[in-house]
Amino acid sequence: MRLPTQRNVPLFAWALTTTVLALAFFAWGQSYHWQLGSLSVYQIFPLFGLIALSTMWAQYMAGALQQWQQLDGKLLQRYYAITGFIVLVAILIHPGLLSWQLWHDGFGLPPGSELHFVGAGLRVAVVIGMTALLIFLAYELRRRFAGRRWWRFMDILVDLAVIGVFYHSLTLGMQTRHGWFRAVWILYGISFILAVTYKYAAKALSYKNHRIRQIK
């Protein structure tokens, strides 16, 4: 398989993102037999979770390719800006719709309403999802704090949050618990872990080489 060149890496990133979003929408629609006209909020809100995590997965894959080929960091700047906005909107709508509907139905405000929405054995997955959301929202402050030394820990927290959201979705998601899309979702998770492992291994190797050059 021929790897994308520097010129068409953005095209590859967009093609990958479009593909995974189409798969997410197809899996969601298929789970309701395409009878979408009478869906409730409880059936609609999961779609935005699928959109958010599918887009984030594509971002990580594009980033891993960019890092592997040592391409210009600005090459995907516009791609990350647009897809980052998509992720932000989706991660706000996903829990927002659920919280609003639960409040409308008399179950109160979050986090209590969400915790009572699922069985006791599934509440850990809900808490993980809430924690991940707070981390993702905190990451939006990167323009203000990215230059601080401690910000590198926020990057690690975001990676852990994505892993947490994969667990959250595999535990709670209707589309990701059954059928062919579960296999796709698990493949996403495995490839994400490999991409993150490569990212930190490459950073460690680069730091080691830098230290060696300094000693010489």
C-alpha cells in the first residue's frame, strides 16, 4: 500500500474522517431500521457521541501518519481546526440533549439524572464519560496555557480521556455493543492505542537522541 505524500496527507485525513463519520451514521440509522422520523431524544443523542469519537480517532490517525513521515506540523492545521470544532460541538450536544430530556422528564439535573438513567453496574462508565468531558473542555484552554510547562500533562490526560470514552461507549452505546459496528469500534480502539504508544515512543526516542547530542 502506497503511503500518502505530503501534498495529499490533508486529502487522506479528510477522506478518513468522512468515511468514519459515514460508518457511524450508517450504524446508528441501521440500529433503528432507518425509521428516523419518530425518534426520541434518547435515541438521537448517541449519534453525537459516535460523531465525536469517530472524528477524534481520525484526528489521531492523521497525526500518527504526520509524525511517522515527519511532515510539517502546519500541514494539517486547517484540518485540525475544523474537525476540532466538530468534536467540540458534538461532545456538548451528546450529553446536553440527554441532560435536557432527563430534566424535562422530571429526573432532575446532572450528574444525578444521568447516574439514575442507567443501572448501578453501569454508573462507572457514566462517571468516566463525565470526567472525559471535563478534560476535553479544559483542553480548549490550550491557546492560553499551552506554553506552560505543566500543559504536557494535559495532553496525557486527553489521551487517557479518549481511552475512557472508548470504554464508556463500548459499555453504554447501543450501536457499539452489538453487531458489526462493535467490531469496527474495537478496531478503532486498538489502532488508537497503537497510535498513542507510537507517539510517546517517538517522543522518548527524540528526547534520548537530543540528550546524546548534547553530551557529545
